[in-house]
Amino acid sequence: MEDDKEMVVCPYNESHIILRARLPFHLLKCQKTYMGKKMIKCPYNAMHIFENSSLLRKHIELGECEDFKFNYDHSFNCK
Ligand SMILES: [Zn+2]
Ligand SMILES: [Zn+2]
């Protein structure tokens, strides 16, 4: 899968560039050592992390969240 080779930036530290496939593991590790501001997680995907609730709201309202769209479409198609 192409997607496994995709590189993403760690939401906790911009200097961490990791493989998307490794992000869940990296986040668990990075979360423990992270000493900065408290971050807010997207309710639809724990890998979407934001500095404050207005960024999170934008993320969902602007349709940036694939998992929100997925859940939304899914609930429609399933009926
Ligand atoms: Zn990190
Ligand atoms: Zn999201």
C-alpha cells in the first residue's frame, strides 16, 4: 500500500517526521515525554491532535477530518 510510505509530521513536535503507519506508536511514546501545552484530540481519530478547541472545530467543520466524513457517509449508506 502506497499509504504506508507516507510521511507525516508529529503533532507534538514539528521536527519529528515519521511514517504514517508508525504514527500511533510514535504518538504514545511522544505523549509521555511531551511537556508543552495540553492538546485536544479529535473525537473521530486520536491521531488528529490540536492545540485548542477552535482548531478542532475548524478541522471538523471544514471537512478536514476523513474519519468524521467516513463515519458520516457510513451511517447513511448503512441504512
Ligand atoms: Zn513526536
Ligand atoms: Zn479528525
